[in-house]
Amino acid sequence: MDQGVEESGFEGRLLPAPVLELPDGYPHPAVVAPWWTVAIKANRDNHHPEEHVHIDHLFVAVVEAPREPVAVAVHPFKWVSEVELGELYAPEDTKVIGKELFGRIAELVSLTV
């Protein structure tokens, strides 16, 4: 499992997605795969002058006892509890994924051992 600093500045461990293992003898190392890859319709922006589709790779990570970030946050994101998720002003897709993952927290934490 890979470890690195997450966008919120916390150090986390990427959890492996349920995927097929590479065959024996494959000469290149595998990397942690995203749990989901989704297509999101996007308006024009400073990178694309017209409407386009944004491909988003969604990873799952575990942060042990997040007290203080270890780095400066890249985006104004924050970690929230399951209760806070329901009250959060956020896109519906964020809440749907969060609800799914909170429902599987025991299973996900067991993947970190």
C-alpha cells in the first residue's frame, strides 16, 4: 500500500482497490488502482474553452488519528465525521461516496493491517 500526503495535508495510506493481480512474470510494478473511475460533465474553464468530460479517479485512503496536517493543504478540503457528512454543503456525489465508505469503515480499516 502506498503512503503519501493527501490534498488536505494529512499523511494517508492508499488502500488497494479490489482488482485482479498482475500475472506472474509481468515485468512492471503495479500501483494502487483507483476504487472508481468516473466521467463528470464539466463546463468550460481556464484549461478547456468548451464543455468537456472530466475523468476522475477516486482513491480510498486511511489516515491514522488525524490531529494536525503534516503539510500545507493544496485545496480547502477537510475531513468530516459521518454525522458531519449529512450536514455538509457539498456536491451530492461527494455525499453518496462518503455514505458508502462510512458504511464499510470496519472492512476498509482491516485492509490497512
